[in-house]
Amino acid sequence: MRMMISCDLISFNPDAHEVGAVVQETKRHVKCQELSLTQAEIYQSGGEGLSPEAKLLIPYDKTYKGERELDYRGERWKVLRSDPYKDWNGVILLIQRKKGNAGGSVVSRYA
């Protein structure tokens, strides 16, 4: 079994997308598990115009509430897609580093 690691799910105030709104973010600390991306997931995501860099499992679906960003391994990531995971009643997140990331030293492993 893989090790559980920590990440922070980030949600924003409901009107954050409106022009002139003050953006407030709220972070929730959760445990997650790293999973390997499959070739099928990479291919399917490419067809949708997405390029996932990592896949996380958040066990116990009650933990995930539709957040679209997270802090993971010292960097800001965006959630590209979330899929239910029947075992552990969890959710799988396909994620990608946000552009302009100031968190970690590695910006992209493909640079």
C-alpha cells in the first residue's frame, strides 16, 4: 500500500470570479495518496485539451467538496478532473501545476 501524504484543498469565496471582487481562499488540510497516471488517462485527457501531471486519491469522498485548486508538494496545482473511486468511497483527482508557480523549484518535468 502506498503512503498517505498531506495536501491542502483550496476553495474560493463564491463571488471570486466577478470583476472587482476581493478573492478570499480557504485551505483545508487532507490526506491523499499518489497514484500513477495510465497511458489511457493521458491519451483521453490530451483529446480533451488537458495535460495532467499527477493523479491523487482522496479517500472518503466527504473530504472532497469540489475544490478546483490545491497545494501539493510545495506548489499550487489545479484540478483538471475529478472521478469517483468506488473502493474507500473516495475521489481521484487529475491535477496539473499552475503556470507561474512560485512554490517549488521544479516548474515542469518536461522543460
